[in-house]
Amino acid sequence: MPRHADPDQTRHRRRGRGTIVGTHIPVMPRQVVEVLRPQDAKVVVDCTIGYGGHALSILRLMPQDAVFIGLDVDGPQLQRTAERLKGLGKDVRLHRCNFSQLPEILAKEGLDKVDVIFADLGASSMQIDDPKRGFSYKHPDSPLDMRMDDRLGTTAADLLLNLSEEELDRALWELADEPDHQRIAQFIVAQRAVKPITTTSELIRLIFAAKGTSQKAWLKKKTYHDPHPAALTFQALRIMVNNELENLRRLLDIAPGLLNSGGRIAIISFQRGEDMIVRTAFRAGLEQGIYKAICPKAIRPTINEIRSNPRSSSGRLRWAIRA
Ligand SMILES: C[S@@+](CC[C@H](N)C(=O)[O-])C[C@H]1O[C@@H](n2cnc3c(N)ncnc32)[C@H](O)[C@@H]1O
């Protein structure tokens, strides 16, 4: 797999061996609680609660009187997770919102500072495995939606219709390192002049054509580890649709102002661009005295975890402690 292959797609590749459809296996849950020390916290924020896997590990360790704030942009998913976390006897407060709005949520809750901020980036297995949502090249004829938050106005199909060739070209290169960025952008613009690209199958066919091959020919010669030729284009579109890098930068900007002294932040990313943003922000924070300690290098899943949950393989966990 090339270094920049779509991490989320990678996480969801071997469905048979790992995640049961409709669920999500948390990545590095043991390392997350070791780093965050929820047993010492009074207020914990999980910015990306998803299916609640990390939340359960954190809640089990949190003191009885501590407050747990869980955020997610995905309304229906959040409802399911709320059911899952019921009955734990802990103070769990869930909000459907973007983590970039964390200061407003804390103000609503009457909270000033927190002890723990955690984010597990990207889409969940439930989102990727849902054929109605168009996240995966594995689902033929799905609508090219890709919104984690269905209140957002722009879908992947809208971007394919409205971005200029230059914007598409740049996004494919900068957000996914797609080697055939220029040709794919050219093919998209030529195809949409005839008919808008609205389904996963249409986009996949176009990508194969831009790469000068066909799905049939590729299937014949591919090895188990070869990434799907459409993976990088799907990755770039998903990042754009959900403003993922902007949201992450905003979270990293606001986090120091929300953490108590000694408070801990940890972020799991699955893609090179995100990890660079986290690493740069934590290093700058350490140099400026905002953080008193940061992880010397990213924590990676163990071989055993990757064996039992291959989707974890591209995960990188980074942490910092507020000065
Ligand atoms: C990888 S999943 C988290 C899985 C979770 N840690 C678990 O153990 O089940 C990421 C989740 O974050 C949500 N998400 C992504 N970006 C977000 C943002 N900017 N604000 C809030 N939620 C976001 C997605 O909807 C998705 O449910």
C-alpha cells in the first residue's frame, strides 16, 4: 500500500476479519487511556464519539463525579451511541455538533476548562459501510454524498460538478497525493460536460479510464495489498466535503485555551496530512511553552492489534500536556 493510501478505506478493507457491519472497533483503546489518564479527570471531551468505543474505555475509568462530553456531527449515529452509553451511571452529555464549536458547547454546559480532549479523526465504519452514503468505492451505484453531517450543503457530487479543473487537480494532489491528479481532473471535467457524475460506479469507471485501464483488467492482476485505484480520489473528496483539515486546525487552535494546566489532548489520525498538522501544532505549542510535554513520536498500533483489526494499521496517536 502506498504511504498515502486512504487510511479510512484501509481501516475498512477487510470487513470479514474485523468490524461487524454497523459497528466500529476503536483503535489503540489501551494506549488512549494510558495517555489521557481519565481516572484523574473531572471533565473529559470526546470530540468524535462515533460508536462510543473509546468513550466506553474512558468512562469505565472516569471518577464517578466527573463529566463526560461527547460530540459528533452525525445525528443518527449519535442517537445509537446514546443508547449504547445509557445505564453506565456516569454523567454523559452528548451534543450533535462539530468539534470546532467546542467552546460554545462548553459555555452551554456551564463549563470553563476541561482536563481531557480526545479526537479520533475520519469517518466511522458505520458511515463507510453504509451504501447510501457514498463513502466507499466498494459500494456500486451509491450516491456520491460523503457528508458525515447531513446538514452540510455540499456533497461530493456537487464538488465534482462545480470545482474547476485546476481546483480538482490541486485537491487530488494536495489531499491525497493521487499520482494521476491531472488526468483524473481532466476526465472529470470532460465527463460532466456530457452528464454530471453522481454515483460511485460512474466515478470509479472514470478513474479507471483516466489511469488507462479497466476494473476487469486491474482485478486480474492486482495483489492482495494493492490499493484500489479510486481510493485516493475518494479520500480527497471526503476530506473536502467535510472540511476535515480546517476543522482539525481549528480544534488544535482552540484546545490550549480550553485545557486546564496539566490537561491532556490526544489525537488519532489516519492520514499523512492530518498527522503533519497535529505534529506541527504540538511541536509549536511545546516551543512556545503552551504545552509542557508532547509525545516524542507518534504511537502506532501493535502488530497484534493490526492482526486482529487490520483497519487500525494506519493509525497514529499523538498527545500533548498543557503547561
Ligand atoms: C473514527 S470515528 C470515531 C470512532 C470512535 N472513537 C469509536 O470508538 O467508536 C470518527 C467520528 O467523528 C465524527 N466526526 C468527524 N469529524 C467531526 C467533527 N469535525 N466534529 C464532530 N464529529 C466529527 C464522525 O462523524 C465519526 O462518527
